[in-house]
Amino acid sequence: MSYFINATAPVSGPEQLYSSIDFSKLSWAEQQWANWYLWIGNPILATGLMSFLVHEIVYFGRCVPWVIIDAIPYFRQWKLQPNKIPTPQEQWECTKLVLFSHFTIEAPLIWLFHPIAEALGMSTWQVPLPSWRLMLPQIAAFFVFEDMFHYFSHQMLHQGVFYKHIHKIHHKYSAPFGLAAEYAHPAEVLILGTGTIAGPLLYSYFMRDLHISTVYIWITLRLFQAIDAHSGYDFPWSLQHIVPFWSGAEHHDFHHMAFVNNFSTSFRWCDWLGGTDTKYRAYRQRIDAAKRQAKAKGMTVEEWRAYENKINAEEEAEGIKAEAAVEAKAGGKKID
Ligand SMILES: [Zn+2]
Ligand SMILES: [Zn+2]
């Protein structure tokens, strides 16, 4: 806790925030951090604006490479549902709803972040910034907490009324793409966003050694995770091939295609322990066996793609039935 500087001292003006700090002893990043708070001149505004900008820049910045990849046919060889490429029109429609929810729901919440963070003992304007040794275990803990929180609340969102009135929007795309990561009902953004923010807030309340810059790094990594999981591509160099318990796109794409299984976000262990990945694992075995068969038969790439698309279409058809059953429970359309 040595890096805390006047964390509880009364603050009357932006210059006084740093009155006891020797700027020449700070790193470049720390000087920029302090300069931001001095330049804005109001810590609540500075934290709020920074939080909003981090979210917007990281979200859309991370989506751009996926939009480009979708436009280049060369990458289709690694597309999980190769016959379902989002059109620019679809991507634009998706972007509009995401932006609408960012400006109406998330923006006001982000403005409350500074007072809540401070009340729970989180450092915001303070410098120096925390060391990597302190940050890494904190971020790891947030990943594990969020994954578990998401696992249970996502399953709740698949129940009758919750699905029909809230989560159905996110399932508009049976073959998701990067921008669709936050395509969701505002209530869903609130419910699932809690998993991302509650970890740092609870941690801060009990441990009192969390700096908001660590939270920004966590949110950046979490956004990368969510966008990549919706990308629709599984490359040989994707993280899940290096870290076997990482979910990645291959895991979440199945959730959108088949409607069932794979409710967690970052890791595979919750679904494995909860037995909510049995259909997914059977599907993987089916695809692997089909691949071996295709090789033995000497199928061309086009023939294999057609075969793969047929298997995927069957999984999706079952998913549509499962979705109708959930909606029927909520008093929606009847199952045929
Ligand atoms: Zn879902
Ligand atoms: Zn999703």
C-alpha cells in the first residue's frame, strides 16, 4: 500500500492533488496519468471520461481487424461457420445498436464510477501507478470471478421470460462477428457487466490496494476476450490452442450456433464441471471424425466445406427447436 498518496486527504483543487509529489521521480506513464487529471481539473470528470474513452477506443479498435478479416476471402479457411459471412449492412446495423447502448446505458453508469470507486477504497488519480507484480494476480482474480459470474447469470438468461425479453437480442446472430460482442438488451449489458465490475469493486473493498489503472487493463483484456470470442474465427495460432482451458471463439461460436451449452466466457472449466458442454464435445468429435473421413475419401476443400456446412446446419436446426422450447415456456410461440 506504499504507493497510496493522500488517498483519504480532503481535496480542494486539482493542483493540490499532487502537491506532495515530486514529478521528476515519476515515470513517463505516471506523468501522463497525473497530467490527465490536472488537465481535466475535476477528478470525477477525469475518471468518467477516461473510463468511457477506454471502453470506446478498445471496443471499436479491437473490432476493426475483424471487420477487415471478414472482408478478405483468404481468411474464410479458418471461419467456424464458413458459409455465414456478415455483410457490411449487418455490421453497420449491429454497430448502431451497440453505440446507442454505449451512449444511453453505459455512459451515465461510467460517470458514477469515480465516486463509487473512491467510496470502496480504489485509487484513481493517485501516482505512482501499481507494479506489475501487484497487478497480475488482481487481474487473474477478476478473470476467474467474471467467468463464474457469467456462467451462472448467462444460464439464468436462457430461462423462459429472461430469454424471451432480454437475451434473445444477443442471439440474433447464430454466426457471431466481433462487433456483436456487446449487441444485447440494456438489461443484459447491466447484468453481465456486473460480472466485470463487481470483481474489482469487491476486491477493492476488502483489500484496499487496487488502482483504477489495473481495472482499465482488466477491462481492456476482457473486451479483447469478448470480441475475439464472437469473431467467428479459429486460427491455428488462436489462444485456445496454446492455453487449453481458454474458451476462445471456437467455444462461444458453438453457443450461438447450437443455442445450448458453453455458458462461460473466458475459461472452459465451468461448463466442463457443470456438464453444460456435452453437446459441444459430441459436436467436436463429430467434426473431427468427419474431417478424418474427408481426408480418407480425398475430398476437395469445396466438398469438405459443403459437408461441414451440412453438419452445422443440423446443429443449428436443433438449436432453433431448443430456442422455441425456451420461448414456449415463457408463453411465446408454440413448438411445432
Ligand atoms: Zn446465450
Ligand atoms: Zn455471445
